[in-house]
Amino acid sequence: MSDVPVILVANRGEIAMRIIAAARRIGASPVLAASVADKDSPAARAADRVIVIGASPANQSYLKPEQVAQAAVMAGAAAVHPGYGFLSEQPALCELLEEEGIAWVGPRPETLRAVGDKGSARQVAIDAGVPVGAGVEIDDPTNVVALGEQIGYPLLIKAIHGGGGRGIRLVTNPEELVELAPQAAAEAVAAFGNGALYLERYYGRARHVEVQVFGDGEGNAWIFGDRDCSVQRRHQKLIEECPAPGLSEKRRQLLHDSSRALVKVLRYRGAGTVEFLVDTESEDVIFLEVNARIQVEHPVTEEAFGVDLVAAQLRLALGLDPELPDVGPVPPAAVIEMRINAEDPNADFQPNSGDITRLVWPKGPGIRIDTQIEEGYRFPPFYDSLMAKLIVRAHNRDAAVAAATAAVRNVTIDGLKTTLPMHAYVLAHPDFIAGGIPTSWFGPVWEARKESLT
Amino acid sequence: MGEQPSWQDVLDLISQLNESDYESASVQVGDVSIRLSKNDAVFDAPTTAGRVGAQPRIETGFDTPTASATQPAAAAIPTAAPAAALGDTIDAPMIGVFYRRPSPGAAPFVEPGQRVEADTTIGIIEIMKLMNPIVAGKAGVITDFLVTDADAVEFGQPLATIDTSA
């Protein structure tokens, strides 16, 4: 073994580039585990070595734990960074590597399991004293008024055995609940073979706010502020910012303290995100889930606080000091990230692939671009549509919105349809400029714009 | 990346289509157009590649070598000679450690110069302690092994050359 530790990068696209850069920063040697489609990619050229792990479709390469583990063994890797998506939150790869004595850049497998499903994650949150959404099972669908009062309105009636959005009814008052509960029970029997129901509080105008944590694995936590990711379409984040705008000091403290408590209970190791729903119509703050990985939107936090979270992940996995500072709850800058996807926002966000014939990025202070694409790059059809992340930092939110608007105008990507026109529209919208929009905001606003154009 | 899709790109398209719910697909890359279908009906012109089992048919805008399917460079060379003359290869279908013998000290599965059928085992690839028999995939005479016993191999790496005209 040489003195230079090898980091196997088990991912592709912009996050592979990001991990390679972090490996270089700490003096390690990055090796890329690539599919056939990515063996000549910019990330492959940036790495010290490429190991082809399988065919182009992700289910024959990036999603195969044995193939990735085999590549780690062949590379002589000291650690494997899984990025986000793919195998990043699967205990399977983590455990295969453990058997080989190779470090996993992420939390322990038992942590991945504990937060991996909604039921056990909810229990962990309750144990940590973190606020969770009110929910109650219905014993008798003809006797529900007291349960409804307990939850509060509006609420959802859900079939316990339902799924994929089926078997859900929105109820706004006790009269509706009395009328709809027996119907829902009968339908659940017919549709799912089981009439069990539960009631859950419904938040129609809530924001998505998340807290960036970094645990030392012993129960201690660094908290790197919060992010607002409320500009979403069908639960896909489009724009993220740090800090979350317009949070009261009290709410911010509740979010950060709750996240710290979760890190402690889990003895969480490395970078993670605790997601919350923050209601705009009440004071409620509700725990959603823990994302036990580095997230797509981590750069807004890095830019706001001046840290390198990915390098810190690698250092911790190699048994080194992560070299992170203690920071206050609010960063000294405001940062906005725009996800540039290979999708046509004017055609129902349909993905497209092909050759990038011309590419020009904006330049200037506070502009960061995380991407794999370059002129002549053939954007492959096999994977998700994220092409690049445009990240803009300024001294406050108004300045950041203005700088982001200018930056978006100065991007040229020819050859593919992108989400850039959508970003230009949102950044200029008075609701976004005001800050604090709920996750339900984007869908109808974008539809209304389309109708106003036709 | 070149102007034309490589043969591997085409193979990847086929495997994508095979696993999808789509009946057909059409792809334009530069000045090369590729149409793939699981159903003969969409093609009214004869195609350059034959139908193999349940594989989708392919039709490409450039000369398609029919036998040298595993030679990625072949598609990019317009004047490619017949496949057998180039020497066909048997490629690793997975990443792992390649063994030519069923167990240490045993005789190799096959030796160069030996004739094999498509289902003849030519070696084993071990991936994370799982042993996978590797078959020739085509009939012919093995002319050489390109990796030695117990070598680590990557997906798609040529393991042996085979003369399919023999």
C-alpha cells in the first residue's frame, strides 16, 4: 500500500466530479467506478483511473453492490464515496465493504436502516424529542369525531394498506369526516382487501426546510445552518437556498436543536440532512426524514459557510480530523442554487438527451458551477436529467436573487432543452423574491404562466 | 467521443429497449439515425442485421459489421474487413477475477487451438466470492487468451480471441 489513499468514486455526473475534486484537495487518489456509457466521460478523465463495472443501464452497473465492491477491491481503495442516489443509502454495499476492510463514506449500516423507512425514522424522531406529524389509527369509522378533534383540520384520511396516492381523502371539517370515513373504509376493503384507516394532519401550504448536520460518530454534531428547498415540482427540488429566508429565531432554533438531538440519538457519522415541513399557516414544524448522505444541494451550505463538506466526509472516513469549524446558526452570506436539468419546461418537463454543441458559463464573484458537461459532451439517456448546478453567493438574499438572475441570463447551452427558462421566470417572480413560498407554489404558478402564453 | 455512435452505443440501446416497455425507438446522433424495434412491422426496408432470438432488430445509417459485434472499434472504421479476419473476441460479461481453471491445479477449461461451441465454458469470473461460469458465446477456435489466470478484469474487457470462421 502506498501513502496516498485511494478513494473509489461510486457515482457519475456532477457528483463524481465533486468527489474527485475533494479527493484531490485532501491529497488522495480518485478512482472512478464507471458504466460503459461513462468510461470516457469528463469525470473519467479527471480521475487517476477508471474501472468499468458494468453496462450502461444503472441497474447493470451503478446499482450493483457486488460490482462496486469488486471495483473497490481492484482499486485498492481505502474508502468508497457513494455520492447521492444509487447505492448511497443502501446498507448492502456498506456491509460488503466492511467485510473487505474498506471504509464507507457515510453513516453506519445500522443508521441507514434506522432512518431508511418512514416508520422507524418516525420512532427515532419521537425518541429524540423531535416534533412529528400528528397521526392516529381509526378503530371504528362510525366514531371519528373525537379523533378528528385530536388531529385538527384540515386532515387526510389514508388507507393503511393504500399507496401511491390512492385511498387518500382530504377533509376540512367534522361533518365531512363523519360522512367520508365509512365510505373510505368500504373503499379500502374493496381496493386493498383491508379497511384499516388512519388520520393525519394535512399541511397544504408548508415549506420544505432542511438542516445540514455533520456527526463525528460519537454523538457530537456540527450544524451548518438550514436550506429552503420549497421550489419543487412533483417533489423534485428545482431551486435551493441557504439560509432559509424569513425563519423566526425560535423556529430556527427548534429545527437546529431537533437535528442536533437526532445526531446524538443515532451517534450519526458524517454528513446528513434532517428534513422538516415548516407550515406557513400555523406555528407547526414537523419532522419528515433523515437523508443519510451528501445531498445534491450541499453546495449552497458550503458556499454560505465557506466549508468543504465532501472533503470533511473523506477525512472522517479515513480516520482523520474532518477539519470543520464551529459556526453560528446563520451564515454570513446568502446562496441560491439552480438545478439545470435536461428537461423541456414548456413540454411538461420531458427529459431529452443528445450532443451539447455550445456551452458558455457566466463568470464573476460568487459564481460556482458543479457539472460534468462540456462542449461536445453527449448527454446520455440512461441516467437522471441533472446537467449542472449553478450556485450564486452574495452578501444578502436580495443581492443573491439579483446575481442569480444575471447568472441565469448569461448561460448558453445549445443542443438540448434545459430548465433555464423556468429559473429565469421563478427568480423574477414577486412571490419568490419575497421569500418563504410553500412547496405547493410552483405547480399552479407554472401552469398559469403556460396558459397566459397561449 | 467521435461523430458516430460506437457499436457499444448501439448494443446499449438494444439492451435498453429490451428491458423497457417500449415497442420501438428512433435515435438521431449527428448524421447517423438508428431505429430499433421489437416488432418487424415498423420496418419496410430490409435491414443490415438479422434477427437473433428475442433481440430487437436494428437498422443503422452506417455499415454494420454483423459478426464482429464485440469489437467496439469496428463500427467506427468504415472500411472494416470481414470480422473473422480482424479476429473476434470473447469479452468479460462482468467485473471480477478471471480463472481459466475450475480449481487451483486443475487443467484449464480450454486451451488455445481448441474448438468451442457457444455454450462451452472457457473460464470463471469470481465477483465478491461468487463464482460465475463464463461461456464462449459463439462457436469457433480459441486462438489466444488475452488475460492470465487470476487476473482482475473489467466489464467488457476482451478475455480471449476466437476464430469464428474456423
